[in-house]
Amino acid sequence: MKSWRTLLLVLFVLLFVIAVTAANAPTLTFKFTTVRVPGALNTSVEGINNTGVIVGQYEAGKGITRGFMQASAKLTHIDHPNGSNTVCRNINSSGVIVGNYEDSSSTVRGFLYQSGKFTDIPGPAGARSSAANGINDNGQVVGSYGDSKGVVHGFLLKGKTYKTLDVPGATTTIASGINIKGDIVLYWAIGGGPTQSSLYSGKTYKTINVPGAVESYAEDINGAGDVVYQWFLNDFHAEGALLHNGTYYKFEHPKSMYTYGAGINDRGVVVGFYTPLSGPGGGFKATY
């Protein structure tokens, strides 16, 4: 009889511990603000710096994409003078923007934009196309390029020197974000397999997929090592996710069918794009 009472007591204590642990489990609340460029068919926020300036892209007409920067209430339209379909991907604290555009042959080219001046980022020697996706406060740029065989590689650009980034075993690698410490997030795939994500420390690649995701796209990383994602529950449903202090938090814009995480700063703000239940797609900022 005593053994049964002992067992029941142990079970009660165990259940109590589980209940307390669940009650004390970390939670994270995301407070959303919608961003729309006036008159745009849809708007996507791609990056945000530590002063809260955002950059992105919007659809100005069917098949016409323009870049933009918004600082407080001031909106600046950004169009590469030598091409079309400009996309602003990220911005650092000095206001330097990176992105890509299509040249006269419809080839995608990376660029850097500073003080009203564009500088192309063509990728390393032999690159046939390029895209600049991230920039940190040291001016280091990450992105991707296509080689003569059509293989896509990631790159890190320091000053005028390129370093190719290939996740071991991957047939496609795209470097998407870099923080002040030089940590880089990438997404990659092997053949036609699912897209996965990694963190590159300068020496090793560590896989950082969203738990339960069919595909994970790590898009940006801040100075604390927080990573923002877009991820897919299946072939059609997309949500956002945040890796914060070692824990993954999934999030959705409250009025969306699909949510895509895109950028993050050091002030606890993520940005991205969402598809609403009806009407045009919109960008967002979300504090956490």
C-alpha cells in the first residue's frame, strides 16, 4: 500500500513540475504594423537598419518593380538608371543599400546604393549574374552569383575581395544576411531537394532549419544572432519564424494567408511581406 502511495506522490510531483515548466515556458509577442507604398499594387519590406529606416520593393504596374526607402514618413523611390525592376534588399546603419536590378538583357545584377550613387556588384570573375542580399555596419556585403555552368554560389564581399560561399554538398547556395560580427546566414539545396538553412561562422556551416518545416529560408541575422526566416509548412503555406536565444518562434501577420520574414535589426524589429485574405499584398514591421 505504501509503495502505491509513494508512486502516486512521485507522479503528482512530476506532473506539477511539468505544469510549472509549461507555465514558465518562454513566449514572444509580435506587434505588427502594416507598410504600403501609396498606389502600389503590392508592397514588400525587405530590410531594416538600427535607426528604423526600411527598404523594399513594390509593384508599380503589371511586371514593373521599383525599390524604395522609407525613413519615418519620408518615402524615396529608388530605380537603377541602367535597368529595370529594382529591388532594395537591405540597408545598414550608415544608410548604404544593397539590392539587384535587371539590365537591358534581363540579367539580374547586384548593386550598392549610397548618397544617390549606384555601384554595381557583379560578383567574382566569371560570374554571369549576381544579387546583393545583405550588408552589415562594416560595409561587408553578401549575396549570390551564377557561374558559366548555371550553378548558383553564395559570396562575401569585403572591400573589393570576393569569397565564394558553398555549403558542403549543396548544388545551390545563396548568402542572404550578415551581422556586425561577420556571421552569415544562407539557404541552400541539393539538386531538386528541399531548401535548407545554415549559419556560417567564418569556418564552419551549421544547419539551422525551422523545426517541422518542409523548407527553411534564413533571410537575415542581427548582432545578437537572432535569425528571421520564411518557411513552408507544405508546398503552399508560408509563415515567418524567428530564432531568438536558441528558441524558434513562429509568427504570422494577423490578417494574412501567408507571411514571409525578410529582415531584422538589433532593436527587436523584424520586417517582411504578407498576403492578406483579400486585397493587395503588404509589407510589415513587427516588434518582438
